Amino acid sequence: QVQLVDSGGGLVQAGGSLRLSCAASGRTFRSYTMAWFRQIPGKEREFVAAIRWITGSTYYEDSVKGRFTISRDNAKNTVYLQMNSLKPEDTAVYYCAAQFGYGPQMRSEYDYAYWGQGTQVTVSS
């Protein structure tokens, strides 16, 4: 049973930083693609970033390139999202997600079978 536990959200001023964590358990995740999505009320979940666990290859949504960094710690089975230069428009609930395999489709929420519970990020202006 795959379990993902998100943490690290909070309230920060514009220009500040936060690091989100996703603790993964229940599988060996070397064959998985891990991702972060975000959602604001009334909208679908939006792709933020993804990482192929075994290769470390990373992918980003254009608006976060150069500000956010996704990474993983093999020993801790944890995926991180380091968010710098935060903007009010980054305010959302952030979710960790996992999909088995390295298929080309990774930017839709429907590509992922496993989800964390979400963590709120609020950026004040």
C-alpha cells in the first residue's frame, strides 16, 4: 500500500522560501515518477514539478522554473520541493503524487494513482 505524507506548508511573505516534504512508504520507489501539484479552490490541480526517481531527471511548469527545485533523498524515501522567491500567486494547497513507471505523460493529475493529503502554502503580499 503506497502512502504519501505531505508536510512543510505555511504562511510566508512574498520573496520568502519554503521547503515541502513528501514522505513515501509501502513500495520501492526507484521505478516511480514523483510529482508536486497545486490546487486553488474551484480549479483543477495544476502540475508544478516532477522527478524520475531512479535517474533524478526533473521537469517543471514554466511559471516555477528557476524558483522551485524538486529533489529526492533515496535513504529517507522522501521527495522535496524547495520553493524560493515565492509570489502571492503561488498560494495553493500543494499535493505530492506518485505514478509507477516512466511514461511520457506526467503533467496531468490523471496520470497519477497515489496522492498525499495536501499541505497549504499561503504567500502574503
